[in-house]
Amino acid sequence: MHPKQRVSIPAFFGRLFIPLLSAISFAVTLNCAAAPKFVVTPDVESGVYEPGAKVTWNVVATEDGKPLEGKINFNVMKGGLTELSSGSTELKDGKAQISGSRDNPGTILLTLKYKAADDAKEVVARGGAAFAPKKIMASEPPPADFDSFWKSKIAELDAVPMNVKLERVDVGDTNIEYFKITMDNIRGSKIQGQIARPAGKHNLPALLQVQWAGVYPLQRDWVLGYARKGWISLNISAHDLPIDETASFYAEKNKTDLNDYPGIGNDDREKSYFLRMFLSCRRAVDYLAQDPDWDKKALVVHGGSQGGYQAIVTAGLHPAVTAFAASVPAGCDHTGKIAGRLPGWPNWASRTWQKKDEQKMLETSRYFDAMNFATRAKCPSLIGMGLVDTTCPSEGVFATINQLKGPSEVIIMPLADHGGDHKIYNMALGPFLEKQKK
């Protein structure tokens, strides 16, 4: 980990964040009348421990504001993959305690399950903890030819003219210029997105927004809001698709051409779906870097989940990036199983239902691992992760952060899962972006 890395956890924020954390919970609604609610909190508010220390999770379970009774089953997993313990315990006056530990750097994940009756829907809740997170190491080094491979792919991209096409759209605000944008990418594909900027302004910071997983349209407000704050704001789709078609259009694409798109070419580095996606990010930065209105000082990339994945990759792939922000980033530590931990989305080498050679998938994944791009990223960063995130597990995210060469601010959200309450990170994002502008 870079010596200038700063870890931000709730205990460091003081009283401001204590009410916020107390309000975060994992709740499952069974129906409108009854909503069993489980709040699982570690005995150390930050969720961070030294190896060998014991974490005790305090479980509070209620339904319609009244304490729940009954048995809860649980297991504790090392790195989200290897079982350390399992058992059951009784809720007493709606409360229970469950403990766990590990003696080396990494994370542990508590999963508890509750059923009020045999015919009731099962409630699942989780608790997390990290042990010496700054010492969590990469599961594998980058491939020996990682740099030469990506140098050849960038050369392939550079051989394709950018061929920028802008379509101006009136958004009802004379202070903002908004365009739909297309650019050429490798092998006949296109980059499609949107860009907005303050009208008539020059010497502006630039912001590239990259998208989370799925097949969907882009919303104009995603760039308009940042343009109103003084940014040249470019937002690109992860796919070669129009950005503003009907919902049925994207639903059909999701069922057909882009069904399970993360698995396309995942056993061949020349055919991986992420090759085109990552080179889209590279070209988007090329475009911003040659914009005459760019201030040549701040060029920031940010996104969440798959967008966080692309943000890390772009920072490692393009030297013009001056900072990046990544919330619950995907794509971290594809080879995590080698180190006994659960890899992050898209579970690259674990997609056994595709009936492909697992070793080929594993080898290909190394060329597309955010962890390996992190070794090339030298700019400041803001990264947030949830300790109960099972989509993008925190241990792999920590391993990725620890490869970064630039100063990073790490936001640990001890009670957050992948799609839950990320207010702590979101509250840090605004100041981080303003700092980059200055």
C-alpha cells in the first residue's frame, strides 16, 4: 500500500457518522404487514481488527418494532469462501451474539438465516470484519506479458481513426451544451455516450463516467449535473448500443446479443467482451485529453461496481488520468480462489456452466483483473467497499487497493452490501472531486 494511503472508517469520522451507521441495516421485507428486520453490527464500529482478535457481532432482530424470537442458523466464512465455523443460536428478546476470528490478514463474513415458520420466507442477513486490511496481498502477480499485451491492444486502437460524431440536443438550458457522441473503436465497433459542458466556458476540468453492469439507457442528468458544476462531463455506455432507446429495446438485447455478456470470450484474451469495453475507456480519455477546453490539470474517471472496475482499469491504462473514484468496484482479484478467497464479479473463472476450460478462463482473467491494472495506476484515488458485499467481496478489493502506486483514500463501510446504503462513500465523493478540480 502506498505510504500516503489514507483509510477512512466510521470511527475516524467522529460523531457525524455514528447516527448514520446506526441507521444502516440489512432488512428483508416479507410482506407489507410484517417486515422482519435484522441489524448486524461488529463490536468494533470500524469493522477492522488485528489478526487473532475476536469479532463479536451483535444481532438485533425485530418485526413490526417488536423483538423476534426463535432460532437463527449461521456460518462464518474466511474470505467469503472457506468455512471457519457454523451453528445455530437462539434469539432472546430479539438479540443474539455470534463471534469469529482469523489469524492472518483478510476478511471474514457472517451469514445468518432465520425462518419464523416452516412456510415462511427465509430471512438472510450478514456481518463482516477485516483483519489488517493494509497487509492483504495479491493472489497472483500480473502475467509476464501483461504490459506488452495491452501495448499491442492500444496500438490496435490507435490505428483506428477516432471519427468523432456529435449530435447536439437542446436540453432547455442555455447555460449547458449537451451532445450525443459516437466514436470508432476496434474491429468495427462503436463507443456511444453523451457529453455536456458549461456553454462558452474554457479551461475546464474533465470527468469520465463509466457504467455499472447491465444493459440500459443513459440518463441525461448524469452529465448535466456535473456540467452545471463546471466539468466537461463525458459518460459512455459499456456497450455498443444507442444510449436512449426504449426499455423494450434494452430488454431484448439483454435476452439475446448481450445475454451473460461478461462470459463472452472469457477464455480468450483476444475475444473477451471486456477488451472492447476497456479500450472504449482508453479512447474516451484520448478524446477528453485533446479537447481544447480541457484545463490539462484534472481528468478524473469515476464509476461504481462494473464502473468502478473500469475506473481502476482506465487509471492503469492511460497516463492522462489524474485521479479516479471507484465505489464497490467489480473485477478485483479474478484469481482469488488461489488465495482462498471469493473473487469479485463477474466470477470470471468460476463460470463452469459455460462448459469451458477452467484453466483457460483463469489465465485469460489475469489480463483483465483490476488488481493488475492497479499496479500501473499512479494517480490519487477514492475507493469504497462494503464488508458484507458478496458481489464484489472486500478482501479482493483490499488486495487491489494495496497494489496502487498513488495516494488513496479508502472508505470502509462495515455494514454495507453491494447495493445497499453507500452514503459514507457518496459524502466523500463530492469533496474528492472538488479537490481534484483545484
